[in-house]
Amino acid sequence: MKQHESEKKILWYSLAFMAFSTVWGFGNVINGFSEYGGLKAIISWVIIFAIYFVPYALMVGELGSAFKDAGGGVSSWILETISPRMAYMAGWTYWIVHMPYISQKPSASFIAASWAIFRDNRISSMNTRVLQVLCLVLFLFAVWVASKGINVLKKLSTLAGSTMFIMSLLFVVMMLAAPAITHANVLDIDWSVKTFMPSFDAKFLLNLSILVFAVGGCEKISPYVNKTKNPAKDFSKGMIALAVMVAVCAMLGTIAMGMMFDSNNIPEDLMTNGAYYAFQTLGEYYGLGNFFVVVYAICNLIGQFTVMIISIDAPLRMLLDNADDNFIPASMFKQNEHGTYTNGHKLVMIIVSILIIVPAIGIGSVDTLVRWLVKVNSVCMPLRYLWVFVAYIALKKAGERFPAQYRFVKNKTLGVVLGAWCFLFTAFACVLGIYSEDTFQFVLNIVTPFVLIGLGFIMPQIAKRSKAKNQA
């Protein structure tokens, strides 16, 4: 019997691999290469993993271990440690920051479709207003599909995501091997310190949010902490292995990009078309033409579209399934025959439609629009990580009230200091990420997070009124 039980436990390296695919993505390498001066991104990645990602992942482990029966993730941790109102705000933040994320998906779908069909970068020269109108139509179709509660999409999304993940790793291996196998004429890398040393200037700090956004989100793996064979040792081992794997892939991925693109002359449209250029060039090196780029584009198209539909429904469900009607109006809980929250979907539809239409008014080029979408997401998405650190500080302050099989640090004061460090680092990155030399984008970067979070303060007032009306 004991033997059988231990077989069901997750080994530390299995945990590391499970978490790997949720944290690492090829897009992160492209964004880092584009914004951090090509090969100079390597040291930036190493710094962010050492001072931020490792403590973040290990804090998540302790929270997951202490609240192993809490099903609502971050908001349930806040509910246990602080109060229902704060738990509602954590749940609201987790949900609302997905709105800019969803607004990014239609344009990413069209870019992928364009590469799959035409195999070139013609989308970059498209009129942004025409593109965003098409994006709005695609998004409204996605809302309609999401309202039908189709479960098969989750399997399709996993399949597309897994294929892209494998292709990303293959790209790194095949690119590094290309000179030896195919005698491809790749760029020579100057292995001197100045090639890799970032200039720790204003631009470095202003782009920190992109690195924070790239390495966040490991709270998704917290439910697995107590399923490891020996939580006290295995979880930290798994997370450190994860950090090493992600760091190595980010470094090797950046070197592979450096063999293809000149770090001193990075293409303006790298964030839009970089991944496709990379796979197209790789296909040419190996004599396979556009094979890689078409497969990658099709997988990305399926992935982006299915993630958009899942993101319309899943975070909303997480918010409302664990919600308190003291903070959210009763009308938001209305469901259709498919179990979909219809008024919740309408709210998503209104917010995301505005986020799709407004940027097109003041942003003239597709490449600028794509870069802005990455930037605004890097400002909004990490706001949900702040709650992880709030929960961790509250957990450490509670002392022994919440027993955990795994402890990141046993010392209460040190735990609070580390939690505060990660909180302040995230907040610092988000605030600096707002800055833009373009006034229109700068205003959008300020208004978007403030309005989205601000709506969370209005909801309890509406809930209070509707409750009073129902009781009357």
C-alpha cells in the first residue's frame, strides 16, 4: 500500500518539467532580444531569475503548501490570511488584468494567419484601423464561441501550446547546430564582455516590466506542492531546477537569435515578425524552405485563438465561482444553459472592445501597436503577482497559525522582508513600464491599469445597491 502511494507522488524533476511549459515561451526570448539590445539580454535574464524568479517561485510553494485545500488560488490565500474584501480585490485584479491580454490575441492571430498563408511580413504594412476592425470582429466571434461553453478548446489549446513549446526548443537546438550540420552562413558572435554587458541605463529600468511579465505566473503550480514525495525538500529542488532550465533556455535562445540577427541593428518589427523570421531562416538553412514557419504559424494561430476564448471564460469563472455577493452584483451570476456567466461575458465584451478600438485612433503602425500591446500587458499583468507577495507577507506574519509541509524560509522577519522585496520590485517595474516617449501611448499606459483596477472599487457599491433593492 505504501509503495502504491509513493508511486502516485510527483518527483521533483517531474514538477520542474510540468512548470517549465507554463513559464517559458519563445515570445519571451524575442521580446527580451528586441528591448534589451540583442545579446545584452542574457545578463538581464540571469539577474531577473536570481533576484526575483527564484524567491517568487519558492514563496508560491510555501503558500500552496500552507493552503493545500484552498481551491481559489491567490484570492483564497488572501481570504485565509487577511479579509473577504481584500480577497475580492485580489480575485478582481487576477480577472481584470486579462482584459489587455485578451485584446492582444486577435492581432496575434491575424499575424500568424498572414504568415501561414502568405509567408511574409505584409501584415506590418497594413492600416492599423483596418486591422483593429478585423480584430474586433474576430474577438466578438470568440465571445460567441465562449458563450457556448465548448470544452474541446482546452485540449486543442494544450496541443497547440505543446507543439509550439517543442518547436521553440527545437529552434534553439537546430540553430545552434546549424553551422556544424548545414555549414550555414550565420553571424559571428563577438564573445567579449561588452557584447553581453547591458548598459544599466534608463532604458534598462523602463523595460524591467517586460522581464517581470515574462517570468511571472508560477502560482499556477502551487496545487502540486504537497503532491511531491518530500515537500520540504523536493519543491525547492524542483523550483531551482525550473529556474536553471528557464534561464539556460533564455540564454541559449538569445544566442541562437544573435546568430541570426545583428544585436547592433535589430529589426524594428522584431516583436511582430521575429519568431516567423527565425523559423523561416532556419528552414532555409536546412533546405526545407517555409516548412518550419508555416507549421509554427498554424500552431500559433490555433494557440492564440483558443487562448483568447479560454481567457474570456476561465478567469471570469475563477472570479465568480469564489465570489461573495457582498462585493459583486447578483446580476453578474446569471448563467445560460451552457453554464456560462452571460452578463460577465457582456462586461468582458465591452471592456475588450474599447481596448481594441481606442489604440487604433492614435497608433499609426502595426509594429508600434504590437510593441504597445506587449508593453501595456507588461504593466497590467504583473499587478496580479503583487497579491501573491501580499499573501506571503500575511502568511509569515501569522506565524504558526497555518502549518505548511514546505517552508521557503523559517524565519518570520526574513520572510516578510523577502515578500516586501518582491512586492516592491514588481510595483517598481510596473510603474516604470508606464513611461513612453509617445504622449498617446503614455496616457493609455496610465489610464488602462487605473480604470481597470478602479472598476473593482465600483462593483461593491453596485452590489450593495442591488442587494438593498432586492431586500426592499
